Amino acid sequence: MAKLELIKGDITKLKVDAIVNAANSLLQGGGGVDGAIHRAAGPGLLAECKTLGGCPVGEAKITSGYNLLAKFVIHTVGPIWHGGGNNEEHLLAGCYKNSLGIADNLKLKSMAFPNISTGVYRFPKELAADIAIKQVQDFTKKAEFLKQIIFVAFDEENYEIYREKLKS
Ligand code: APR
């Protein structure tokens, strides 16, 4: 059974098999955690991303980690929040499910998630946390190789939300 952990901090500093990037569908970098990961990984990350042909919302693609401590980066594209009537919840669940599936298929043992879609994409933090925790908990019941899954909160609000939810 994989262990779920919560930390507050910068995902680019983690020495895990894979960190998940909250990217956009072009996979050409951006702001927020996407920008931080590309800055820390160096130009090789963008060069590899350019060979992937983008990524649909709710799906995920993997690259090397380059100068990051993490071996791999799993780029997933979260939904932009438009009020909840555009299948946003299902798409966000897919980001977690597909990222977990890629990691477990590659027999990775540890991975870390940022709070996907809760920044620029304005997805409500509480609802996003419920989706994230449910998808990860469901996956750990059948995960073959993943032993450590870390939720990384960059801001205090997300950290408190996850802390409360993971306690209960
Ligand atoms: N480590 C961990 N989490 C971080 C970091 C970091 N270094 N930097 C930002 N975050 C957090 C934000 O505080 C937020 O909680 O990541 C979460 C996701 O926010 P965004 O990075 O804005 O991502 P998202 O809301 O999914 O929007 C994606 O923003 O940066 C662009 O190219 C990206 O177009 C895409 C969009």
C-alpha cells in the first residue's frame, strides 16, 4: 500500500522518481509550477516537450527530469474552471488517474503532485483537493510499484485544506 504524504514547499526541490507538472495543452512551458519546473530542469525539458505534440486536457505525458532532482516529469493538463458545467471534475480526476497510471506502469516508486488547476486555472481548491485525494487513495489500492505519493502545497491555503482532509 503506497504511503500518502503532504508537504508545503517547492516541488522542484524534491528527490522523487517523478514530479507532476500542471502544464497547458501546448506543453511549451508557462507560469506557476510549469514555469518553476522548466526553470529548474533547464532547456532540455522544453526541447523534449516540443517532440510530444502537445497533450489533451485531462491526459498526461512523461519526459526526463534533466537538471531536476526528480528522474522524470509527468506533464498533465488540468481543466480551466468555467463554473463546473464543462466536465471539469471528470477532467481533473483524469489528470491524477493518468499521471498515476504512467508512473505505476513505469514501475516508479515515488511521485509528487502539485495542486493541479488551482492556480491560473482557478479550480476551487476544496473540490480539487477532494478529487485529488480520492483518485490517489483509489489508485493506491491497486498500485503495484508506487510506494510514496506526495501532495505538495505551495500556498498555506492549499496546505491547510489537504491537512484537514488527510487527517479525517
Ligand atoms: N511547487 C509546487 N507548487 C507550485 C509551485 C512550485 N514551485 N509553483 C506554483 N505552485 C502551485 C500553485 O500555488 C497552485 O496551487 O501549483 C498550483 C497550480 O497552479 P498553476 O501553476 O497556476 O497551475 P494551473 O492552475 O494548473 O494552471 C496551469 O498555468 O503556468 C501555467 O503553463 C501553465 O497554462 C498553464 C496554467
